[in-house]
Amino acid sequence: MRHSVAISLPPELAERLDAFAEEEGTSRSEIVRDALRRYLALRQFEQVRAQVIPFAEAAGAFTDEDVFRTVS
């Protein structure tokens, strides 16, 4: 079941969205759905990362490179 959500956009953003949708041959809704999926995934990643940082630092991993070296 789909739900509709109304959002309001400033004119410039609406124009950019319309132009991009036309250029990509897709709908405004699909672009907004994709952007929301990406935003939510990024936020979830950031939350998980914040939870694991203390454990990583305790294990001596302070940078992404440290983590990659450990798991590779």
C-alpha cells in the first residue's frame, strides 16, 4: 500500500527537480523516493557508526584506514 506525502519546495528546487526528472526520463516522485532512501540509509549508517566508534577506538582503530586494515 502506498502513502502520499505532500511537500513544499522553493521554486528553484522544484525547477531543478523537474529538469532532472525530464533529463533522466523518470518521475519527480521516483527521484524523491530514491533521495529519501539514500538519506535514511546514510542516517542509519551514521547512527550505527556512532555506536561502534568507542569499541573501535578501544581496539586501536581511529581512522577508516585502520578499520579497513583490520578487516582486510
